[in-house]
Amino acid sequence: MRSLSQAEPGRSYTIKWIFVSDEAMTFMQEHHIEEGSSVQLIQRCMHGVIIKVQGHCFAIGDEIADQIKV
């Protein structure tokens, strides 16, 4: 298991667990980024990652991506 920030771009992953603030968790659940969800890591950015979930792309900072284990 590794953090989403350390995952390989271009691959899909299943989220194993998430440990973030309640505010961040609410946003992620509203956008189907939760335990058991499948996410595709599109690319790494300077201070984060771009992921694709159910056809929608999101940028997530490393401080959050470090707390998402895949």
C-alpha cells in the first residue's frame, strides 16, 4: 500500500483508506473519492496530482494525496 502522491501516473488504483479533515472528506465523498472507489492517476504536478474519478478530473494537493492510500 502506498499514498496516492507516490503512485504511478497512468494507472488505476482502488482507494484503501483515507485520513483527512472532515471538510476534505465531505468534498471527496460528494465527488465519489472514498474508500473502495477506483481512481486513475492522470499525472503528477508540482505540488500534487490530477486524478480521474467517474469521468471527472480533480487536482489534489500533496498534503491530501499523502493521506489517501491505494
